[in-house]
Amino acid sequence: ALVDVPLFYTLVCLMFVIVLLFNQTFHLSASLLLLWIVCLIGYGGSLVLLIYLIAFKFRTGRSNRYIWSFIFILVS
């Protein structure tokens, strides 16, 4: 988790910068930026921890890996 969480935040910030560079119609105010940061922190941390929880729960068996992959895609 010490590697995955910062990696997630780095990738999302890079994607956000690319959107800002190439999209001239996207105007960002201070309140929208604060809301975006709060949502990003909550979503990123909870998503990485959910992945670890599922991985530890089904560590021994491989019978449910396709079902959990499908559920993860739907949740994301």
C-alpha cells in the first residue's frame, strides 16, 4: 500500500494536468479544486484498500478471481 497509493495519486494528477493542458474550455475555480482534491484522496485510498482486502480474503483460492475482477470493474 505504501507504493500503490502514491502511484495512484501520481497517475491521477498527471492525467488531470494533461486534461488541463489540452482542454481550453475546462475552467477550474478554487472551490472546485478543493472538492476535486478531497474526492481524489477519499476515492484513491478506499480503492487501494478495497483491492488489498479482496486480495487477502481470497488469497488461497483462484476459483473466484474472474467474478471479483468483474465486480471491481463495475465498482470503478
